[in-house]
Amino acid sequence: MATRNELRGIVKLRSTAGTGYTYMTTKNRRNSPDRLVMRKFDPRLREVVEFREER
């Protein structure tokens, strides 16, 4: 059974709107060491807002 590569870490994206909604994703920590920011849908607000990486 293959093991997961340690370079691709699992990160949690939390909504900046303050609803507490989160997404889980992976990223390559060597190629993008800074925090990830994505615009995604927040179902509690029912609109697209910014999600930032949480450490």
C-alpha cells in the first residue's frame, strides 16, 4: 500500500465571513509556502466569499 507524500500537506480553509464553515484541501508546501487564499461558496451565507488557510 502506497503512503501519502509528505510534501503535499492537508490544509484547512476557513471562511473569512465569520460563519465557521471550512473546506479541506491539499497543497504542495515546497511550491507554495505562503498561505492559500481561495474564493469559494459559503453555504451558510449562500454566496462566494474568501477562504484563507488556517494553521
